Amino acid sequence: MNTARTTLSAACLSSALAAAGAASAAPSDPAQAAFDHGVSLMEAGRFEEGCPSIEYSQQIDPRPGTLFTLAECEALRGRLATAIARFDEYLALYPTLTPGQQRAQADREKSARTQREALARHVPGLRLELPPHAPPGTLVELDGRTLALTAIGSRLPLDPGKHLIRAQAPGGPVFERSVALDKGEEKTVPLEVTAPPPPPPSPPPPGDSGAAGVASPLQVSTPPAPTTRDEGTGGRRLAIYLAGGLGLAGFAVGGVTGALAMERKSVVDRNCAGTACNHEGKTAADTMKALGLASTIGFGVGLAGAGAAAVLILTEPRAANPGASRGTWIAASVAPLDSGGAALDVRGAW
């Protein structure tokens, strides 16, 4: 392996120097500056710094010679799988070059094939296996990259060194493991994927004792409290009170406004002769009309409320104990007074 490394180093440095010499006459630019800096670091054996500089040059100005030099740098750096991927990119690019470019790159094309074949024998491989019960949607990551389903179970060529594996079922815990690979080593890692625990069962509804005929020790059933009257009686009584109250209020308004209207009539009689009225008489006549209308409306509302209360009373179901029932009645009357006013008399029992 030392001989192969020496051969690769010599080939790399010679090709890199040739590329640098050919580009020395070109105007200075960021890509060329990054390439020259990376090659100088390669010559000093500082591959961890030199390879990223050459890669940056390739990113901002892709060139076949830069790509070939980057592949050699990665090989000397020890990233064998990465170097093979770069050589594959170069070999796929070579047929697309013009005839003149192919003649200039002929030696590199042969060297790329030779170096790739030599490196392939030492590239480690990793195989990840999911359990049969892994639920759909399980994600698997390798070094921060999500793997496709087709990659699970297949041999993955990797660079020597440490690699981080993560797997997780939807909603389940995260499985994480670090794996170290040496040159030429093959490993298989079974992924421990666990589905999320099922949700806790819902508590039984109140009063449900579970299986028929079996009483739950945590539940105590008590007999319902005895009732002394129909449950609908309370609502009906409330409606009776509301209707009766509305009737009383209507009668009160009708009676008061009627009395005031009768009082205004005496003022009209004193200040009007036929249809001719003075100012006081006209004002009293207008007020009397308004009070008369209010009185009519009030008595109408009172009669409606009293009627509704009477219907509710007459249609009320009889109590189970007749002796316990109570009579309910409402009566209202309006009588004129000798002084020209009116009196409202309302009586009732519940």
C-alpha cells in the first residue's frame, strides 16, 4: 500500500503542477487563486486544508482539470469513497469534451481509471437493516442526510472514519449510533426502530361498571333521590308566574294611563266648545288621545298575559295527591271613580 500511495502522490503532484503551470499565464481570478492555493497546500501535505480550497474553485468555475485534481486530493486525504465519486464525475464528463480537450486530457483519463480501480479495493462498506415491523414513514439518516428507501439494506460505500446513524418511526423514540469504519471493512448495523406507545384507554363514562353483572370497586352507585312532584311542574309554574306578571303589568299601565286620560278630558270640556279649543284645550286633547292609546295597549297586554296564565293553569297536570294541590287564580277589574279617575283591582292566589 505504501508503494501505491507513493505512486498516487507522485501522479497527483505532477498533474497538479502541470495544471498550475498551464494556468499561470491566465489572468488572476478567484477560482484560479483558490486552485493555486489548494495545490500549494497539497504539496505541503496539508490535504485537510488543500482539498476544500480546490473544491471551492471547482464550485465557482467548474473545469475538468480542477475536478481531476480534486479527486486525487481526496484520495491522498484518505476519503476513498469521495475520491472514487470524483473520479466517476470526471470519467462521465470526459466523453462530453471536444476532441481537442480530450487530447489534452487523455493522460488524466487513463490515470483516473487506474486510480479508481486501485482505490475501490479499499473502500469500506456499511449496510443498514430495518426490522420487519418498522412502520411506514420511518426515517433513516446517515451523517445528517436522509437515505432513500432503496438504500436501506444495500451496501453503502463510505469513507474510512466515524459515521452517525439515526432512525425514527413516526412519533417514536430516536435510535442513534456511531460507527467507525477502517479501510476495506464491511459492517452491518440493525436499526432498532420502536413504534410509539398506544394512547392510554379513555376512562369509562360515569356510572358504567364495565362488564355486565360485575361491579367496579372504584364506583359506588346510589339510588336516585325521591321526587315529590312532576319534573315539568317547575317550568310550567314559572311560565304561569311570568304570564300572570305580564298581565298584571299590562292592567296597571292601562289603568293608570286610562285614569290620566279621563283627567285630561275634564280639561278639554272646560276649554273647548264643540271643535273650537283654546291652546290649553288643544294641548289637553292631544295628551288625552296619547294616553287613551297607551291605556288600550296596556289593557290588551294585560288581557293576553292573563289569558296565557289561565290556559297554563287549566291545562296543568293534576298532582298525584289531590289534597296536596293548590288552587291558582288571577282576577283584575277596573272601575271609574266619581272624581273622574279610575281604580285598578287585581286579586289572585298561588
